[in-house]
Amino acid sequence: MTQRTGVLTPDQVKRYGRHIIMGDVGSRGQRKLLESSALIVGAGGLGSPSAVYLALAGVGKIGIVDFDVVELSNLQRQILHHTSDVGRPKVQSARDNILAYNPGVNVVLHETRLESDNAMEIIGQYDMVINGADNFATRYLVNDACYLLNKPLVDGSILIFDGQSTVFMPGKGCYRCLFPKPPPPGSVPNCAEAGVLGSLTGLVGSIQATEALKLMLGIGKSLASRYLLIDALDMSFREVKMKRDPKCPLCGDHPTVTELIDYEVFCGVASPAEAAAIH
């Protein structure tokens, strides 16, 4: 948790007044948010709305991990960045725009690629993770690290008109329970190849932020054990029930994954020799 805030200041009471008058939040809940922390993986389409709404809510510490720079094509959906930010590192643009929304937030930048040799150290600094990664290697990496560190993972993904979101709580299943093996390389297009409706990223990212805030506050029913599927083209929502797979290699009864592995090799995007050369 971040540093305790004690009594809310007059400015905080005014800023967060719409939270404080809510029975399920109140001043005590607002202090919980101010003392909470979350790491956002990817300052892109999903990470942008998640970061904005966590900052507006007063979450005390928000970490951003990303190694890309802002491109003009990002601005169709990534609301953390503006035209003047094109060419800047995304983490720097994200920090400036988050602080423009709420200067009281502690924004911690991790301008690096999240990998097996740094994931445990970075993720270990936060209460939970919001995953906005756009590739399978990072998704499996974040899932495994969160489970091994006993951290809640608020997951989301988008493509074309489809969105998905869920929450993985330790002991209640993980990403590997849903998808034991990654799809063959090239079989699933990414947003750069197939496209995505820009506003859909706002919808799914807002759902992720809402789930994170509920966990911080300890209220409501989370998406844990439920996989929310969204079809934006006909605006339909449906749920798929999830449960822990006893045969899961990570969280099952007899786990075979007990530490982080090379996820590019696991997902088939690099051979063992290529991975050794890279690292």
C-alpha cells in the first residue's frame, strides 16, 4: 500500500465529494483509494482509460510500464496521448496527462519492456495489476507473475468490435485455466492488422478501472470466475463462467510452472536460439 493519508484535506473532500457521499465509499473508502496502488501494463488503448479513471478516483500510486513511443495512429483510441505527444515515450506522455487530471497522484514510470527478469520486481511494488498488453507473450508473463506474487489481475482485451474482461484472483483460476496454450503464431491478428473500434477500448478500459476500484474498496461482486464478452456491433454482453482448472500447469493441483519462463519461446514468436541471442 502507499503511504497512509490520515484525515482528508479540504481540497480532497471537494475533489472526491461524489465518492464520499456514496454509502459504499464514504471518507473511509476514499482513504482506501488514496492508500492503494495499481500497475498498468501498457499505456495504450486499454491502459489509457484505466489510468485516467484511477487517477480521477484518487488512487494514490499508479505505475505505468511501457517502452513504446506515441505514434499518430495511436490517437484514434489512446486518450492518454495528444497530437503534441507524437514521438515522445508513452510513459512520459502518460505521466504528464495523468497529472493534468489529478496532480495529487504519484505516477511511477517503468520505461522498459516487461520481461521475465524484471516482472517480479516491478509487479511486486503494487497491490494489483491492470493488463492492457496487446500480445500473448506479455499476457502469459503478467498472468504467471501475478499468480506467483499473489496479486489480483484485472484483465482485458479488444479486437475489431469484440471486447473481453475478467478478474483473476489467486486461487480462483488464471489465464492459463482459460487458455492453456497460446494460439499458433499469426493465427490471431492484432489490432494493427485487423483494427479496433476506438471507443471500444474506452468501454473495456473503463470496466477494468471499475473492477480495480471495487477491489481496492472491498465492495461489490467482481468479475472473478466470470469472463465478460462484449460484442459492440450489436451491443450485447454475455458471461462465461470460469473456474480453476485442477490440471492447470500454474495454479492446478500439481503445478509445473513454478517460476517465470521465456514467454516468447512459449508463444512461438522466437526459437530458443533466437531468445538466447536476444537476451
